[in-house]
Amino acid sequence: EIVLTQSPGTLSLSPGERATLSCRASQSISSTYLAWYQQRPGQAPRLLIYGASRRATGIPDRISGSGSGTDFTLTISRLEPEDFAVYYCQQYGSSPLTFGQGTKLDIK
Amino acid sequence: EVQLVQSGAEVKKPGESLRISCKGSGYSFTSYWITWVRQMPGKGLDWMGTIDPSDSYIKFSPSFQGHVTISADKSISTAYLQWSSLKASDTAMYYCASHYSSAWPFDYWGQGTLVTVSS
């Protein structure tokens, strides 16, 4: 099983700042199979990034993904109020599919 | 517009059975796989299993195999998650999600079904 470890657990920032979230895999993953999701309170998760760097439909270009091998990053260049949420990385290339434990992005 | 609409919240006692549903619309139901994801209170996301509605082929997480049943009725574009004997530890929000293939991210999500198991 591929274990995904996200850091930090909580990130406190202000609107307008840049957020950098990390996801580290216990073994190498093809970048084709790495996704990021956003979950706002009381809502279902929403796909943001797939294939490590491809934005899903409707996702603004201030949200970007990068990385390869075992280290992946989600970057939000200028935080908007609606960006304060929990973010999960996921690998979907190897069964069992696994998620990271999440990073909570909250307002400073 | 792709939509996944899940059945409503349930309150059950330990040992009872339960089936929750996820109805797809706005797309060809047999062209997309359906996955079930558990989220325990205040916790992260757990992949439970995935079904191909075209032939009911299922891939299970080892953590959930034998504890739940996943099925689909393509004639009514609906997938199901079923328990034969609930435990208090099954208390969670359950989401269905659809995706293009078994090795594809989860594009669309249902609104979630809250299952509470308490004596």
C-alpha cells in the first residue's frame, strides 16, 4: 500500500498570501496518478488537480500542482477567502487507492 | 450536467442492516465507474471500493472487503453500498464519486449520506 504523508497538518495564512502544501509518497508514483482535492466544511470533496499538474474543469490558474516521484506540491498563489479549507492528495494508480491525511488551510 | 444524488441520512442500531444509494444523471451511467468513500467524524477520506456499472466488476479496499457490499443497477442508473450488520464504528459520512476509468481521479461527487449507528 502506498502511504501518502501531507505536511503541514495545519497552515495558517492570510488572504493574498501564497500557500504551499506538500504530499510525500512512501514509494514512487507516476505523476499521471496523483490528484489533489479541496473539501470545504459541510461539503463533498472537489477535484482540483489530476496528473500531478493538470487543473480540473473550472479551477482557477492561481491553483497549481507540481512534482514527481515521491514529492508533490499544491500551490495557491494568492489566497482567496474561499480557499480556506482542507486539502487532500490521492494516488489512484495502485490498489488500494489511498489519500493523504489532509492539510487544513485556515485564516491567520 | 453530471449529478450524483445520494439517499438521505440514516440512524440505525448496531446489528441492523442498511443499504444506501447513489443515482447518476446527466451522463451515460455505464460509461463511468462509481467509487464509495468513507469519512469518519473529523477524519480524512478512505477509499472503500469501486464498481464498473457496465458489468458490475468490483475492486475492494482490503480494509472493507467482507464488511460491505457494493452493487449497481444500470437499468435505474443507481449504485448501492450495503451493510448486513452495522457497528457503531460504521458511523460516518459516505460519499459516492464517479470517474472515467478505474485509474482516473474522482471527477464528480455526491452530496454524501450520513450514517449514524447508535444503540
